[in-house]
Amino acid sequence: MKSFIHDARVMRNGLNTGTTIAGSSSLVGGLCQMLALGVRCWRAAITYLFLVAFACLGVSQLASAIENPLYTITGVEVDVRAETAAQAKKQAITAANVKAFALFVQRVGGDAIMDRLSEIPPKRIDAMLDSLSIEEERTGPKRYIGKLTIRFLPGKMRKLLSGMGVTYSEKIATRTVILPLWRTAEGIVLWEENPWRTAWLSLRPENSLVPLIVPLGDLADLDTLTPELAANRDEASLEAIRLRYEADAVLIAEATSVGEDAVQATLVGDSPVGKLEFDKEYTAENGGGIEEAVKTAALRFHQIMLQRWKKKNETGPVTQSLPVATLPVAVAFVSTEEWSELRARILSTPGVSGVDISTISEGGAIVQLSYVTGFEQLRLSFRSAGLALQNVGGTWVLQAS
């Protein structure tokens, strides 16, 4: 994946120690020298780590590490024509930013606030860009086609929306595995040749306020769960899938064709938004066929879940004026690269306002974690980010789950 990083946060915390960075192997020694010299400023230490991360991980991997799920919009498709390919690409990036902003607004507020924000100029949206990555691209003499991931700066987004009187929740629901079962006259399909599963994948719901995880469908999944076991709600198999994807719940969505352009779709079960009992027929518009019908059904199901979650948790944007709580936490890691990634993921977790290093060694660090949300919500947010905060012998330990 190609990445264009516009993240100035690392550069703003410049380190002026005269230290030459030779690579990851010198990290611990360098930090020890810094501490021996009395350099105890956590900003300096963090900057040192990030410089090593740039050298060892590369720009694109670091960009992936600092993503904030709520403010990251993936799969933004653009197709732009211009006088030259370079002009087309430049215009496409602006178009992607605008489109991603609209998708973000839809994500947190839905149609109710779309009209109020539709006239924000592209330049103002560009100013809120954190970074962008190119997932796919094709260029021609006068054309650019691409699929991009756009990351916005949370602080600037909050400020803009708050200034316009828009309220929304940054609280993210716990993860739920969604298993799309496709019923045909020949039998039940769960993994391959499943248009219902393809429809759910196209939504990219893993980064939404209600994260839905569509399993990979790899050999491990195939060995764990067959279509028949899923249809029969085999508890052991469903529990294995839930544990593998670190989710709190598993939902089975079933669909079957009821004509050339319509499907009957059902989704029943307990979820983070409450009890779900969906059972409805969806028809593709303009004769779009089964492919469009299943997309319509999956989108509608997810929209209803999002609406319920927003209604339950709607509040004003999170701001730094909220009371700040602190917690001493041991962060376990085995390498410089893992520490750099862990720290970035911690800082990008909703509700976290700071990480202050107390001590650091080869096998871990003791940090003061600052946060502006409830403790249980903090743990849930970490869990959604793939991190586990657990009490081990009276000490809170944070590590990749």
C-alpha cells in the first residue's frame, strides 16, 4: 500500500540531543544514555521511538499503526478525468477527501445532519486531513481511478462539528462477528460463491461505530465452521469463531433469493445494540439483480444497528475539557517495533488523551495513561482497537490481544 503521510505530530515534537540513530538495535542503549543524562521528558523519549519506527517500520506501516477507527474511512473510490494524468490524480485526492468526509458524517450522524454539512468547501475539508493511503490505483493519459483510505484529524473534526452544533458519540460498540448464510435450492453457502457475504464485505463495517467483523474464510475458518454447523447454531463452533476474532457476540444473517431482483433477509439475535429481529424482503432498484438486492439488505441492516447505537449513546463531541483520569499501566512488548506500534494504537484509541512514560526497558514500559472517558468504556475501546487491558496481580497490564 502506498502512503502519503501528512502527520506533523512527530515532527512537532523534535528531538535535539545530538544522538545518531543507527537502527532498532540501538534503541534501548540510546534510551539508557538519555536517562543517564537526565533526559526525562516523555516527549523526547517518544520522539526518539518514533524516529526509530520510521527507520525500521517504514512510513506506510507507521501510518497503519496510528489509525483511529472512527476517523478512518476506507475504500473511498474515485474516477476522475482531466487534461493530464497528474491533474486527474490531484483532483481525485480532493474528491476522495470530500467523499470521505460525507461518509464520516453519514457514519456518525446519518441523513439528519448531511444537509447541514454538505456545503463545507473542499479546502476546509483538506485542512482536516491527517493522512491518506492508496489501496488501489490505475492511471491513463487523462484519467485516474483509485481506491483510497482517508484519515482525518480527530481534534479538527470535533471542533468543526461542535462549532456547527452537531452532536455525536465517539463511543464504539464492542465487536460482533457477522456470519452471512446464503440459502439456495442446492443447499447452504457460507464461504465461497456467496453473494450475501460479498455484500457485507463491501460495507467494510469493521471500522464503524458498530464494528461488524466478516470472517476471513481461510482454512482455519473452514475447519472451524461449516455451513451446516452455522445453520444449526452449533454453540462450540460459534464460540470458537467468536474467540478467534476477539468479539463479544456472533450474529447469523440469512438470505435467499425470491426472484431475479429480490431477496428475503433475516437477522435474529443479541447484539451490542440490543435484541435484533430483522425479517424483510429487499428489491434491487432499476433491476439491479441479486447482487444489488443483497447490498441493499446488508446496508439497511447495518444502518438500523447504527441508528440504534447513536440513539442510545448520542452526546456532544469528546473534548479535552472533560475531566482527565490517570492510571499506571504496564505495557508488555518484545521489540522496538512492537512498542512503537502499541504506543501509536494506544494514543489513537478514543478517550485516550496522553501516555507519559515512567520507565522503559527491553521487555516493557511503565506509563501513566491519561483518559477522558469512563474506565469500562476505555477497556471496551481498547478491545475494539485489538488491545487488552487486564489486572494481573494488582497491576494493570496492556498488550496486544
